[in-house]
Amino acid sequence: MPVASPFGQPGLDYEGCINGLFFAIEAKAPGEWLTPRQRLTARSMLTGGGKVFIISSEEGLEAFKRWVDTLRAPHATARRIRRRA
């Protein structure tokens, strides 16, 4: 969880890296959405090749789990390396 600061680049609630792939999670109460600043931050992360999850329900959490599971699959690393080549 990045420390909020008036200086530097804004972030989302949780940021991490799995197998060299950046991801960010913004946790929201059910029915709430991103603020304009959070939308800009998420768009910047997506443009940079990261993955962004907005989790406000069990469905959002399941989407994140499915994504993580695809990275754990034995063929995932080899497939990612081939795409970069």
C-alpha cells in the first residue's frame, strides 16, 4: 500500500508485481466508483502495460484471483517470454 503524499505520482490502494507484471487494486465500497484523479491514475497504469482491478464485490475479487491463477500456470511464463521476443 503506497503512502499517500501530496508530492510525486499518485497511486491506487494496492500495487504489486507478479512474475514481472505490474498490477494495482483500488478497493471501493459497493456502488462507488473511481474519483477523477483515480481514473487518470488507472488509465496511466493501463497505458504503461499494467493491470488494474477495481474491487467492490466478490466478483471483482474473483476476477483478480483468476488473473493471478493464469500467471501461476506452468505455461504462462514461457508464453509471456515468447510474446516479448
